Amino acid sequence: MGLLEGKVALVTGIANKNSIAYGIAKAFKREGAKLVLTYANEKIGRKIAPIAEELGAVASIEMDVSSDEAIDRAFEEISKVVDGLDIVVHSIAFAPVDEFKRPTLYTSREGFKIAMDISVYSLIAITQRAIKLMEGREGSFLTLSYYGAEKVVPHYNVMGIAKAALESTVRYLAFDLGKMGHRINAISAGPVKTLAARAISGFHLLMKHTMEVSPLGRGIDIEDVGNAAVFLCSDWARNITGEVLHVDAGYHVMGVMDKEDNIEK
């Protein structure tokens, strides 16, 4: 019997099979969860249709998180295909590509607003609706962060600021949701070659550096994140909330390090 047997999970943010959200959904399916997927627009919906079929999702529903009305419509559809939710995975982040090309100092007002709205407020907006489908259940929410929320990662720029706000949001929501018996956590994943990562200049160098410096001397993949997500959303983690779990081969513990300090393994 899987760790998520009998649970219903809403997974947002799958763009393709390289997406972290896909790794999470795949792990959830392996552990027995029933899946509902959402996508941002019709174009992405066509791309993930075969993924939804592969995962045996009960539904794949459009949800534009920049619109309260669109979120309401999506949850109306969700309520028609499942009798409730146990798990919600928020894997949504966006900033205009130009904001990654110039220093943080020159972030535009509009770019900042978009990054915070889509990457941060969407978690609050989705949570507001999802709790209505969690009555009588101990719900678990999960979102995705990155080390750029804690330290400066060149070219990550306004998204680092948004991820810092996202992690703070997790803590404040943990306080509110705990009164209802629900939990919320975040996974801070190491660099993964996703569609979103392509917008970051020098991303391949960042991945190389992470693998050289991390204590385990390797990178991570979407399966690693998926397995951690299963744990955090399962009853095994029933007393863990407001946490940011690093899945990055230990990279976040390191300070300044010269190449000659990296012991051969």
C-alpha cells in the first residue's frame, strides 16, 4: 500500500516531462494518490494532455492564477470531478524574461508586480479555495522554492525576492492553516533543467558549480524532489508544517570554497 493511498492531490504547474511538478505527480501516482492537474492556458493544456493520460489523472483543468474569476472557475470544475482534496502542490512561478537580463537594481515596477502576483499571491489564492474542499480532512499544501530566496544567485534577480516572499508566506499560512488541521511546507530544490530555468543566464554554469561544491558532489533530479514531496504530503510528516526542506545534495550548507578544497570522491 502506497504512502498516499486514498488521497486526492491537486498538482499545478506541469509544463512538460522536465517539470519538477511532473516528478512530484509521478511519485504521487506511484504511491497511490488520485491526481487532478491544472495548467495555465490552452497552449500548455495541449502539451500536457498526454501527460495527464499517462498519469491517469481524473481531470486536467485550465487555471489562470492571475485572475480570481479564473481560479474560481477552475475550482468549480475540480469540485465536480472529486469529492474533496487532501493535497495541493503549488508549482507556479513567473517573471517577465527581461527581468532576468538586467540587474535587480533596474527591476521594473510592472515586472515586480507580475513576479509577486503569479509566484507568491497565487499560493494564497489557491489555498483560499482549496480549504473548502478539505473539510473533514487533514490537508497538506506544498510549494517549490530555491536557494536564491536565501542568498544572492546572480541573474535570478526579482525571482529570488519572490521566492523569499513565498517562503515567508508558507510560515504565515502554516499559522492560519494549523487551526484547521492543515499543513503547508516548501521544498527548496537544487538546480534542475526545467523550462523556467532556461530564462536564467548562465544556468548551466550554476548547475556545474552546485555539483562541484555540494557535500554529496552531485546534482539532483525531479525524482529526488518527487520522493521528498511524497514524504511531506504523507501522514509520516503529520507534525511538520511551515518547513522549507532543502533537496540540493547539501549545497545550502556550504560557505566560500576553493576548488582545491573539494575532496576527490
